[in-house]
Amino acid sequence: MKKLLVISPNFPPINAADMHRIRQSLPYLKELGWEATVVAVEPEFIEMSEDSLLLKTIPADARVIRIKAFRTAATRKFGLGNLGYRSLYQYYREGNRLLSTEKFDLVYFTTTAFPVMVLGRIWKHKFGVPFVIDMQDPWRNDFYLDKPRHEQPPKFWLAYRLDKYLEAFTMKKVDGIISVSAGYPKTLIERYGNINQEMCTVIPFGGAGIDFEILRDAGLSNKVFQRDDGYIHLVYIGRGGHDMQLALSAIFKAFKEGLMSNPTLFERVRFYFIGTSYAADGLGQKTIFPVASRFGVEDYVVEITDRLPYFEAMHVLSEADLMIVPGSTDTNYTASKLYPYILSKRPLLAVFNRSSSVVEILNNTRAGVCVSFDNEEAVELVASRVLLEFHQILGKLPYTPDTDWVAFEPFSAREACRKQTVFFEKMLKP
């Protein structure tokens, strides 16, 4: 049995998107020949919501080591709130202890707390253990370089310069890269001469059926809307952002035109966008409601920036009349929440860049309808296609999608884990 050291600062019960890869993989790693040790940050040091039900998805015999981190009350005085920076020293110390006392075959970083990834190179030099990085988002993100200041994330220029240096330091010695999108490895291959295609693989997040088994027995209530209130509830759960402006503009323009052409139907529609900010609860800025306001449909739109606990969010999805998923103009963006959406077995309408893997997945599985766009297209053209789908979908609600579950099997959590272990084995070969 090979031994895997997993670095995942966010871990259940923390309700964070970047912990789902390892959460979904742990039930299958042993049967696939890998014994994992997960090092995670204690929840009390993380400014994110928790969901205790997530702990039920972790095998009872899983080895999870919890470490501390510096508290934000101290680090924000120096402009550092990122969990990766706050836990870097503690990870360095715990990793040194584990790697000096136990034999590990591979170190696996699966997180968007990118600064801790520099330890891969340090530990490789010190202990000779190879390391693999799971790129769930871009680390050095050039997307906002040519964007107006008001569209850039807070402290963008300082963060960008740090990310640029630390990414280069780490990637020049990386042994393998797993990514949710083909675009991330392509960019890294172009940036760093040591990285080639053989060192990279694309493995999207899997869909965990066990989540919906737990959900059925959880007895949760829907605190967002009343299911039988006479309205048609369109739900999106996930981040917002200025990179979704084109898709959102097309959605709201189409909806406005629907109100004028078929008021009897469209007047019943209500949009709910939930968990749209990564900021701590109560501190998030709305990025979707202002777009709705520009099109004069704000009375039909609710945006909640705070994240719901994971299973509460899944419960809200399961009661949606239609799930609606706006995509990014960043062609590398893949919606990691797509597979839970599909497993919820509710009607789905996505509006995505045609280069995104979401388009192909929905077409192959027949789990939903996808309106695709090019970034250069006029909003009016995309909106006309969205309006057509609105008319067709809203007119036949309620219904259950005729999903091809055989076609969905390659996107299951077990298959995603199997692909990871195959890649791990490949990285260990001389």
C-alpha cells in the first residue's frame, strides 16, 4: 500500500469548494492501493461556514491531522488574510515531522490556499518526496490584468505579484499537475519549460451519490423560499463575479423580454443566487443583483452573498423548479458544482462559453440545456437563444431530465478517484 500525504487546509466540517476533491476521494483511496494522511487546519482558524453533515461523508478510519493557523486578527494588520499564508509555518513544521518520521510516496496539494504549495518544492529538496498539485483555480491569474480597477479583486496588484513569484518558485520543481480544466495545464506549460503534457492530466470533480443519500435522511428545511408559494423558483448556488457579466446580462435581458412577450408565465419567475461571495458572512459584495438592476428586473431577483452549509444548499437545489448556471468569460472556468446539480435530478439551464467542458458534459449526459456563447458575441444574440430555451423549459415544468446515467458514470466520485491514483502511479515511475 502506497502512502499519500494530502495537504488540504479546508476540510470538513468547513464548507469550502476546494475540499470536495479529497472529501470525495477518501472513501475509495484504500481500495485503489493508497493510504492517505490528510493535514487540515482546525476549523476555528478558518473564516468560513461549517456543515457538520459533511463529516458523515468521511470514512471512520480516515487519518486526519489538524493544525493551527495564525488568526486573521493578527495577520490582517500586515494585509494577509489568506489561509495559505496564515497556515504556512504550521504546515512546514507538521510536514517536516511527518516526512522525517514516516515514509510517504507522494505529497498531494489539493487546495486553493495556494501559498502552502511552495512547501512541495521545499520538502522535495529536503526529503526527496515528489509532489503533485491539484489546480482547481488559477494561482497566478492574468485574467484581471486588463480589467478596470473596479472589476479587479481587492488588493489585486499586491496579490498578483506574490502569486507570480510563488507560482514560479513552485512549478519549476513540480512532478505532476491535476487540473479541473485543460486550460490550466496549457497555461503552465507555456510559462515553465520544465512542465510538459505528460506531467499533466485533467480530472474534473466527481459527483458523489452518497451526498444525496445523506440528504434524504437529514430532514433539512428550505430557508430560502417556500416550495408551494405559486412561484417558479430558479436557483443558482455558487460564486458570482464580474467575469459572469455576459452570461448574466443575457439571462436577465432574455427574462425582461419574456416578461413583455408572455407576462402570465414570466411574472411567476423568481431568481435566487446564493453563496455568491467568498468573503466572510455579512461582508460579501453583490455582483449579480446590480446586473439585474441594469435590466430593470431586480424585483424578481434575490442575491444572498453568504454561503449556505453544503447540505442545506443541496436541499435548496433539490426543491428548485429550474437550476440556472451562469458561466464565465474565462474560457478555463469549469463549474465544479455541475455534478451535484446533475445528481439533484432537477431541470437545468446553463449559459457558458462554448470552450468550457460544461457544454460537452451537458450535451453528452442530456442532464440539462446549455446555451453556449463566444466572448465577442453581442449580449442581444446570446439573450435571444436564452429566451428560446426559457420558453421551452418554463412551458413544460415540472419535469425530470432524461439524464443518460451511463454517460455520467465517468464523472462519478469513484471514477475521479481512480483517475487520480492512476496518475499518481505514473508520476512515481522513473
